[in-house]
Amino acid sequence: MRLRYKPKNPLFWIVAIAGVILDQLTKRWVVQAFDLGESVQIIPGVLHFTYVINTGAAWSLFSDNGAWLKWLSMAVSAALAIYGWIVRLPNRWEQAGYGFYFEWGFWQWH
């Protein structure tokens, strides 16, 4: 007997995993190649990479209570991973959206 598992919400997992990988690669690149405060223009007038240190989220809003934010972000990431594994999301936009939320929660605590 051969068991075949077709993953639910493939776009959710693609977006979530690609987002985490891209996030880690860009962080590594910036830390290794930039000085603190240095900025590089990627797309003129649209996108700049700037090396800053944000000790919290939402413009350092939670900088005084980083541990609380870390645990909350971990819980959000875990809940979204379970949700993406169990529930079949009805369309690709929801799958992508939840994948982006997962990635956001992940990079908050990593």
C-alpha cells in the first residue's frame, strides 16, 4: 500500500519558506557588507537597503519588552504553521497572505 500525501496550501509553504530564506540571506548580506547606518539604493526612488538596528517591532514600539514580543511571535508562527498544515485555504491569495504572516512572525523572534 502506497501512501501519497498531497500538501495542503502549497503556496502558503512556498511563500513562508522563501520569505524566511530571503530574510536570512538579506540580513547576512547587510551585516557582512554594510556599516551601521549605511544605505544602498537598489531601485532608484523606490527601494533602499539601510543597516539599522531595531530592538523591537513597529519602529521599536516593544523595545522595552523584547522577551514578550519574541514569545508572542513564536506563538503566532506556530499557530500559523499548524493552521497551514490542517486547514485547506480556499484560494491562492489567502495561502500567500498567511505565508507572509508566518514569515513576519518568524523574523520577529529570529
